[in-house]
Amino acid sequence: MDTFVNPIPGMKVEGFLNFDFPLPKYTTEYRTPQCKLNVDLNKPWPKPSSELPAQEGVYGKLGKPKRNQGFPCIYEKYPEDEDPSQLDMIIDIDRKACIDHTGRLSGSFVKFLEGNPDYKSIVKMHIVPLTQGDGTPVLIYSVTAPLVAGTKAPDKWYWDKPNNYNELIYTAHKRIESEDWEDLKLKPGVFKLVISWEFWNYKDSANPVRFPMSGFDESMSFQLSAATKI
């Protein structure tokens, strides 16, 4: 299992509130400025399928409108290819990199959650060394954002379509500068990318209450390579 979101279709809350990682049907969907779309790891764009037995057998399509589930996009910043299916999972240690992952809240109940600054999401990205070090996860991104719709931008919730209060979108956008790899004390090797999503009610900030929905993705691994010499 590479991805899990809760609630899943079998829960009674289905049809009122969904959280998922939507795979776009068209390249204009779920496009946050400066960010890339969730990607399909199985078929090249523009005919995605996301027909993963371990995933589709549990979920089918999620959300409203229903979509197959996509995966995070990781790519080396130089050069940056605008093809949304493009992945670059071998990153030179002297280059910049970027990670994008889009989550969605959808359904008729979303408009009742949105707008309350006490309701917040917490999105975290960890990278786990697989071939060097002791395997201790390294936190590279942690953002707490209120479920308050704003301007369409990275690291903020916004309505996918203005005046259509059914799809609330957030793209976690992590830019990694070339010097960050050294600052994190990372060396060339293979790493697992783990992205987790949580939702909380902070009305009592001393004792926040977690909502019964969350998600994570651990589908992506990448290699941090030694600097390329030509």
C-alpha cells in the first residue's frame, strides 16, 4: 500500500466529505501556480489510469467529482520541464529540487468546514535514508494552514473554481536549495519520500482535537547522486 486516505468510500460520511489526492483528468485541473500536478506512475500523460490493484481495489475513484488517485511529483529544478508527467528521481546533490503534492477536500460538507480559522491542516514531508545513515527520518517540510480559502497559491487552501464551494485544494510545495542537502547532513544515497496530511480543530489550542480524516503517501523514492561532472 503506497497511499491511504480516510474517510474511504465505505464509511457513511462518503458523499458529504472526502479527502483525497486527485489525479487530474485534464491538464487544467488542480493546477496550483508555480506547482506541478499529481502524477500517474503507471501510464504516461495524457491518458492516466492509476490502475494500481493495491490502491484501486481499496478506493476505486474518490472525491466529488470522482477521480483516480495521483502521486507526488519530484523533479530537479534545473532544468524544469513543464510536462506535468515528468519526474526526475535522480537529483544531483549540487542542484535544486522541488516536491509538489496536492490534496483535496470535496463534497457538500466542505463549505461548513471552510472559513473557520480554528480548523487547520498539518502537512509534513519526511525523507527516510534507505542506503546510508541509520534510517532516521529527516523532516524537510511542515506547514500548518487554516481551512480558510484564499488566493490560489502554494501552501494555502483555495476553492478550485470560484463560486463553486465543493472542492477545496491545497498543494504542498517544497523547494530545496542546493545547499540544503549539506545543511541536512545528507550524503548521496537512495531515500523514501513520505508525505502525511492531518486535520485538527484548534478551538482549544492547549488540547486540539483531530478530525476523523487524514492521509499519507509513501509511493516515491529518489536518489541523491554525487555532483555530475561533464
